[in-house]
Amino acid sequence: MTNFKDLNLPDDLLENIKSLGYEQMTPIQQASIPHILEGKDIIGKAKTGSGKTLAFALPLINKIKAKEQNPQALIIVPTRELSEQIAQELKKVARYKAGVKVITLYGGTSLTNQVASLEKGADILVGTPGRLLDHFSRETIELSEIKTLILDEADRMLDMGFADDILKIVSNLPKKRQNLLFSATYPDNISKLTSVILNNPINIEIESQEQHISIEERAFKVEERDKALIKTLQSFQPSLALIFCNTKVKTNEIADMLQERGFDTAVLNGDLEQYERQEMLLQFANGSLPIMVATDLAARGLDIEGIDIIINYDIPMKPQEYIHRIGRTGRADAKGLAVTLCDNYAIRKLEEVRPSLKVEDISSLRPNKNFYLQGVVGTLCIDGGKKKKVRAGDILGTLCKDIGIEPKHIGKINVYDRNSYVAIDKSVIKKAFNGLKNGKIKKRKFRVWWLD
Ligand code: ADP
Ligand code: MG
């Protein structure tokens, strides 16, 4: 069964689903909706974007009797954004059924307004644990007729420390009810909720296929991000690290901070001239400046070999940006790590940007305090390139034969139209610099700079 119309449901409901643009069920919907319609308890695990909302919204709306006195369903979610999103989806699915009332209850907004709308009657309550508990203790919500309990994003609610609040609310619900729990992951402590709340649940797990297998993603709850950034670098000890900030100002600040701490750092943002950007990228890619702090300018398309960690100093604003950023590591099947540093704001934002990611405590990391990231090589710039018929082989020839630099001390050579760049081991860079300055390439003299 893959089509909604194969479900034994009223025609007007099916028509509405079709008008919303839904025809084929997603795997989690196929696997869960028939059981939910039978009244079973469900634990549904499927990755973000797999259609979990409709999986519970459709059977719920089908079951709801409009214009009952008291709420019949309670949906507990981690954030206000998710409350709104789910309420909107429920209203769309309920369009065919007159008079279904959905109310959202979350913190940060007026209690009095919420109480006023509750007094007019509601069929479905969607809210966050804290605010729901608040209403319950003020006796402004009536839970005695709740027949369906839904926990969405259960893993995230555990991360946010909501387990006890949830259990308190649930202990006040009628015993005879249907329970549905949805989650993108199964953290170990999820049994804290499942064992108490669910009754003989059916476990449904949809394997995800299209994840970046080679990128490990982690998120850490942090107090001070500067310290946490150093700690992250000293713990994972990367050889090439790309750090993202959301503003140009911040990239400069963080690059300066790292530089002061002995990390050789490049910065990339839209304030730089084109040639500066090119030089920054080049020094990052050739290892002279093994850290680069960048805005989202560097998030797309950039394909630099050997970036083994990307760090979100600032959390990206949108899921797409997150995907683009982390895609800078783990290229060409190499293993990569993506770390997001989360203050309180970012923990909430992560819900929207990467809901499947579990937030860990940064104190679990074991940094090596003596670790610094410094370029083993430096970069020399020569004022001759393709236009003057300079080739990489010519530069290599001069360095090895004329100046006596060993090939193993010579890194990447990049030849552009007007300039060429060569990475040289710092132990011999002075010798190479003087040699090039005083010597000749293809029997011609060139000017040479030492970039830093
Ligand atoms: P999840 O909660 O699993 O992360 P959502 O319920 O938010 O995922 O659904 C993700 C997107 O997929 C939404 O935009 C939703 O409208 C869409 N969607 C859900 N079910 C279907 C379906 N059967 N056909 C087409 N699109 C769907
Ligand atoms: Mg969801």
C-alpha cells in the first residue's frame, strides 16, 4: 500500500489530502498510519523530513470529533516553532471537517491570551512542556478527556531536559488513551519516556539511505564559544579546519583570537578584495594557514582536499546552509567531522536547522592543551605567471637545481595569470626566498614576496 486512497478513510478526508498535494505515502507513513488507525501505540523513528507530521496528523484528524467540550488530543513538542508548524499542518489536514480547533501553548507569549482562547474551547492542544505544565497547574487546561497523546521530536525534548515535565503532564492524563512517540534518533535515555508512557507499542523504524555517510556530525552545548572553539581544536587535533561565522565582523574577531593563541589562521569574507580571497584560500589549501574562519561565502562549492573538520562557531540560519557547510569536509570519500557549538540560542535553533542532531556536553572532550595548529609550510608569491610563460616545472627547477631545496620541502605550486605561489617547508623557506629573490626563473628575474 503506497497511496493514501488505499487507506480505508472517508472520501472527503482523502480528497483534502490530495488537494494538499499528497498522493503517495512516505515510508514512515505507510508503516505507521494503518497501525495508528487501529488505535495502537507507536514508536516511530525516521529521519528528518520523512513526513512524520502527516503520519500522526492524518489519523488524528480522522479521529477527532469537532466541537466537543474539552480537548481530545495533546501534542507535546520541544519548541514554539514546531508547535506552530504542527498546528498549521493539522489545520490544513482538518480543512474538510468543520470546526476542529487547534491551539498552541508555548512560553514567551502572553498566558492571558492563551487562557482566553482556551476558554472558547479547543479540540487539539499543541505545546511545549514548560508552558503546558504551567497551564495545568493554573487549572487553565482540562486534560480529563484526552484520548490521544503525541510526543514529537522526543529525542530533542530529552536533550532539552524536558523528561520530568513531560512525565508530570502525562501522569495527569486519563489512563485509557492512545500514545504516539516520534523521534529522529533513539538516545539511550529514551526508555525513560517510552517505558512509562506507551502501552505495548509497535516499533517502527525507517532506515535512512541518503545521509553523508562519511561525515560525522556532532553538536556541543557550550557556555563560552571562544573557549569551546579552542577546546574543540585541541581535542580533535585536525590538520585543516574550516570555521564558520555568520558575520564578517565575527570572522575577523575569531581569526584574530586564534592567531593570538598561536593558531595560523586565514580569514575569508566579502570585505576582502578578490585577490586577497584567492590568497587566503590558497594559503589554507596548501597548509600555510591550516585554519580558515569564513562566512557562508565559503559554504558553497568550495572543494578543498583534506579539510578534516568544519566547525560552526555560529549556527547557520537555515538547514540548507548547514548542509552546504558540512559538505566542505568528507570530500571524495574521505572521513570528515562537523561540529556545531551551541549556546542556548543555538540549541533552540538547531531544532530547526538539524533536528536529528543530539546535543552533547562539551565537558566530555579531552583536549590536549599543548596542541597548536601552525603551518609547516609558508607561501612565497612570485610576480610572474602564465602570461609570462612561467610553469610549475620552471619554479620547481629553480628551487631544486639552482637553490638546492629538496623536493620533499616543496609543497603545492599554483600558477595564475600574473602571479605564482609556492608552498615551502618553513625550515628552508628563508633559503628559498633569498634564492628566488637573487636568482632567476627561465633566465629571468622576478620579484618575490613572503605571504603571511
Ligand atoms: P519530519 O517530521 O519527519 O521531519 P515533516 O513531517 O516535517 O517531516 O515533512 C517534511 C516535508 O515533507 C513537509 O514539507 C511535508 O509537507 C512533506 N510531506 C509529508 N508527507 C508527504 C507525502 N506523503 N508526499 C509528499 N510530501 C510529503
Ligand atoms: Mg517532525
